[in-house]
Amino acid sequence: MPHLHLTLPLDRAPDEITRPDPAKLIAGDQVHSTWLAEDRAPLYAGVWHSTPGKWRVSYDEWEYFHVLTGRGTLTDATGQTTPLEPGGRHILRPGFSGIFEVIEDLTKDFVILT
């Protein structure tokens, strides 16, 4: 039986280290590190960290995230830009597309529902 309460220590190696798809990359050579607390479809939750860069995004899933540290922007397909700053809470719904830019190393908590 799985544990019904989880904690997510970040003093361990990330579960995943990835980079954006080169076809979606606009600028930078960013590295994404992910620490997973929940990894059971349709639910994923954890902490994500990115070094600076800029890439295109397209969401088929629903995501809630809370920016813990760093700075960035999220620009939607119409060109509206939203700053990403510590304390900011955001929801991306399926169908969202645009540009995600990390200006200063950014860390966020996230919950994704596919």
C-alpha cells in the first residue's frame, strides 16, 4: 500500500534531468531538474528547477505551479506576458501555448493532471 503522506526532500539527486526539445528551443542551453513526489498517471507532482533560457510550450495537460525562487516570464499565443516571480501561483489549462522564459534560475512546486 502506498504511503498516504509524502514529504519531498531536495537534498537528494533529482529524479530527472532534461533539456527542452531542440525544435522548441528559442535561446539558451537550459537544464531542467525535477524531483518527483507523485509519479502515477494521471497525477504528477514535485519540484522543478530550470537554468536560464527560452522555449516554446504547448500544454495538453492541466498544471498548477507556485514559483519558489527565480524570475521568468510566460507569454501566451496572443503575446500577453505574465511575470513569473517568487510567490506567484499560476494555472495552465490544456490548450495553452506560448513561450516560457527563465531569466534567473527558477524553482517551482507543481501539480500536473493529464
